[in-house]
Amino acid sequence: MVILWFLLGAAALCLLQRSLFQRLWFRRLSVQVRFDVKSVAAGEPVTLTERLENRKPMSLPVVSYEYGLNRNFRPYSQKGNGAPLAVRYRLALPANRAVTGKAELPGLPRGIYSLSTVTLQAQDLFSRQPCVRTFPSPSTLTVCPKKLPAAQIQLPFRLILGSILTRRYSLEDPFEIRSVRPYESYDSMRSINWNASAKTGAWKVNQHDYTTDEALCLVLDLENGTPEQREAAICLASSLCQLFLSRGVAVNLRTNARSCINGRPIELPLGSGISHLSVIDENLAQITVGAAVKPFAAYLDGLANAKGGRQRYTAVSASNDPQVLRAFDALCADGGGYYLYVQGTAPAPAGSRRFTVLPWQPEDNLNTREAV
């Protein structure tokens, strides 16, 4: 009889603690998982900070938590398994204690990665049936395009930069004075600096700087080519923008792709300075290769109808469609341009009177690790 009462008491105690545990385990319990940085370059390692805090006097014997890493707001498929990149942990959490840890992730490919929730499972001392609850933990990471080695883009960069500088130094700006030099017989009277001439007792003239309103417009095609070629085209566009901005050339970016965040076309205004590169890279990270885009020929026709100011156009595309080439030729009617052909095994398209075709092979086997 005593054994029976003992068994009934143990069962009642188990049910009581089970009921109390289900009601109280998640109270004053918090979990947060966040990226340590806002953005990184593709291929760089990423660190996540995980903090689990129990601010009540009741201990949690066994706690398991899990969170999934989503890319471009869709499950990130690693090696084609179709599942999110999941991270799982299991530990004991004493009363009034907090546990903080770090999770190291390998280099991630270009994209927008998001964390939204963390799922916690807890078990009491006697029951194997877990209690489950989901906690919000929003965090976002931008993985920018990887910069290509300098040797891969040295030729197109020098050619395009040379054509821009040639036009830039073709006209003097009368409002930009670089220095004052002695007068020469071929100088115009309008360039004489009268104040300097009066102070020195000899004729002095102003030496002007050269400026122009011309800028580089980079047009990126994400309709044509294989997924690998389109990814290479994104890296090429980002690397070229970095080089031109570092040389003081103003750049704007146009592409027929859309943002995975708001669905709007990615058309960035003209900007200068390295800070403008962050804006470009953040927008390029929002592109989902394989998503529906506007046909590139129609997109170029729209740019030709709406263009304003003097710009040197450079297209990055894996297409040698004659219709695309004609549309780009019309876009370059004001002064030429360059067509960077991201080719696989297909031959480079024929040249044009208004632009120059530069075949570019993204799979060149270069013995260099020099970063742009």
C-alpha cells in the first residue's frame, strides 16, 4: 500500500512540475542572434553573436535552440539540398544566468541574408516531450560582390579610363586656376593675371585646370548568359566601379534586374568618391540571379530615349544578339562606348563604328592574388 501511495505521489509530482514548467519556462527568457557586421565581401567569414538569458529563479535543465539563415528572402540552398542554412545548439541554462557564444560561418556568396526568428525547445526533469516557442530576432547581413584580381580587368579599365581622360582634358575650365606662370607669346590676353603681373613687374598668366561634365554610365545585363557568367558580370561591374571611383571618375549604374527587397529596378544616380561604391555594392547584393528581368535590348532602347548629359556608356553583357548590339550602338551615338562581352565559348560579336567590343573571359587562369 505504501508503494502504491508513493507511486501516486510521484506521478502527481511529475504532473505538477510538468504543468508549472509549461506555464513558466518561457517567462523572463530571451534569446538574440545577430550578425556582428552589417556587410562583408563575398567569401569573407561571418561571425554571429548568440545570447540566451534566463532571468527567473527556475533552471532549465535542457534547452535547444535553432535558427535558419535565409538568402535574398528565400531559403538559402547549400549544395542543392533545398534547406536553409540551419544552426542548432543544446545546453543547460541555470537560473538567473546568461550564455553568450559565437558562431563562425564560412564565406557566403553574394546576396542579402536575413535572420528573423529563433526557435527554442526546453524539457523538464521528467518529461521527454519538449516545450517549443519561437522568439523574434531580426538581423540582416549584406554580402557584397567579390572584387576581381586587378590583372583580370586591367585592359578594359585602362582603355575606358584613357578615353574618359582624353575627353576630360580636351577643354580648359576658366573658373579652375591651377597655378600662375610666366607669359608666353602664344598666350591670350584674357589669361593674364593682372594682380600677379603688377606685384612681380613681369607678365603672368593663369594656368587653368581641365574639367568636363562627362561621366561613366555602367549598364549591366542580367538577362543573358549562364548563371555563372551573370555572377561574373556582377563582380566585374563592382570591380570596375571601384577602380573608376578611386580615380575620381563619377559613375552611375543601370541594370535590367530588380531589387529582391522592394522589386524596383536598380538604377543608381550619378555619384563620386569611394563612399558611392558602398551604395553600388549594396544594390548589386540585392540582385537574385535567375529572377525575371526586362529584355536587355528593350532596356537599352529606353535608356537611349531618356538619356541626358554627356556620358561614356559601358555595357557588361554575355549577349552577342544583333538586336542588343544595335540598341547599344544607338545609345553611344554621342561619343562612343565600350561593350564588355562576358563570353564563354561563343565568339566575340562584331565591332561597331560607335563602340568598341572588349571580349572578357571570367574563367582566366591567372597566377595572381592581387586585389583590386
